[in-house]
Amino acid sequence: MRTSVDEAMRAVPREHFLPPEQHRSADLDQALEVGHGQTCSQPSTVADMLQLLDVQPSMRVLDVGSGTGWTTALLGHLVGPDGCVIGCEIVPELVERGRDNLAGEDMRWTRIEAAEHGTLGRPENAPYDRILVSAMSDSLPYELVEQVAPGGILVIPVAGSMTRVVVDPAGVPRISRHGTYRFVPLIR
């Protein structure tokens, strides 16, 4: 799977998803400001999350906290045209910027939608094979776990720890932790 994530990272340049003043910093392995108190995560962190998520072609994926659309496009590259990726973003200006950025990638199987205040994810479109969350939660949000299909995976930073939830075929979540990370807070 490492090759697929590396290929996606090469195929979807981070620079295309950053504000112009950040283009020169696109290759730095650090989180970069994108406005509205939000950041574009550092590439090594995104690669780690995508490895844990284990996205395969033709999957249905939800990208919570899609920001400027970079992770949505990376996921779109991984699922390919037979898959579906829905990005959710709470900041209206970033929803528009993310949509514009994503339009330049010609991935008709991906889209970014405005998140609904008070609702995590997109329960009306569930279940998903994979859910990626790019914002820190204080505790594991079970409303997102409930949106994962049996056999699916959720990757989310929780209380400083990258958390992977694998929902077994019987619907039972198995939780594991994978290192310490910092993210902007998850907003409901």
C-alpha cells in the first residue's frame, strides 16, 4: 500500500491546494496556515493517516475537515473513478476554495460539501468504507464510528493520539492508537 500512497502524494501536489503566499513552503514537512484558523497538515502526517486508512480502489470515503481539498483529492486518486469521496468542511470560505481546487483535478467522483453545524460527518450518505478526520477530537465521536460500514476503517486524531478504528464484519469497533500528533480542534 505504501506505493499507492506515495504515488497519490506525487500525483496531487500540495502546492495546488495552498494559498498563493504558502506556495513556496509547499514542500516543507510542516502544517501550513490556510486561513480562518485552519491548516493544511504536514505531508508526513497525511501519508501516515492514509497508510492507516488503507484506501482501496472503488471505495466510498468520507473526508471530514477537508479544508482546501488536498486530502479529498488524495483520497480521490486512491479510490479512482469507480469510487466516491465526499469531503466535509465547516468553514464556508474553505468549502468554496476546496471546491475550486478540486475542480482543477478533474475527479468527478469527488466533491466537497458544507458540513452541517451540530452534525459530524454525513450520516445521510452512510455507510462509508473509510472515514478520514483531519481535526482533533477530545474523545472518540461514536456518531462517526456509526457511519463506518462493517469491515471499514476510521482514522481520527483523538486527544493527541492518532486513532484507528476498524469495524469488524459483525459491526464491532476495534480501536488502536498510532503515535502522537497535533491538529486543529474538531468543530461540530
